[in-house]
Amino acid sequence: MTRYQCPECGYEYHEAAGDPHQGYPAGTTWDILPDTFTCPDCAVRYKEDFRALEE
């Protein structure tokens, strides 16, 4: 599973862990997140701005 990082604040979305606080259970893949997804930490960057990190 892949990790995605917000270029603004460094928040990382881990597909394996999900983000239960935001309503995304463990195993929720990036492509399932809505296009309107914004960084839950800074709310500045949108899904399209995140960059995939290599494992």
C-alpha cells in the first residue's frame, strides 16, 4: 500500500492505516477517496496536490 504526502504541511495519508478520524477505515486506497478530499491538517491542499511516496 502507498503513502501520500501533503506538500504544504507534510501530513501523510497511509492507505494501510486509513484515517479513521476522518471516516476512512484502514485499507482505504487513495483512488477511493473523494476528489474533494483536502488535507485534514492544513486544509490548504487538495487530493490532486498530494504526492505519492515510495515505500
